[in-house]
Amino acid sequence: MKQIIGDPKANPPIYGLLPMSKSSWWDGIKKGIFPKPIKMGPNMTAWRVEDIAQLIARLGAQCTGNADA
């Protein structure tokens, strides 16, 4: 998750692809806005690279007004 949303408190700070809070990220997942995670184990959650790439493309298209993306 840190690679996706970042962690400014890390040393050195990790700059995410989609800078937002954890609560905003999980809320977006709950609402179906962001892709659902894959549970890899009791303490490990991951997301498919393809899902994150599609999310970024969709959000970028919304920002530029390109509905075809």
C-alpha cells in the first residue's frame, strides 16, 4: 500500500502514485472506486499492478476530460 498511497513519515519518505490517506484509500475500496486487494496472508495485502495502472489511467482521463480512456 505504501507504494500506492505513499508514506511521508518513512525515512526516507515514500512518495506514492496516488497521494492520499489510508482511510481515504480504504473508503474508496469500500465504495467500489478503487480496486479490491488480494489477501496474500494474515499480514499481507497486495493489489494487481494492472488494476492500479487502470485506476491511474481512469483518474487521469477524468482530470483531462478524456472519456475514452
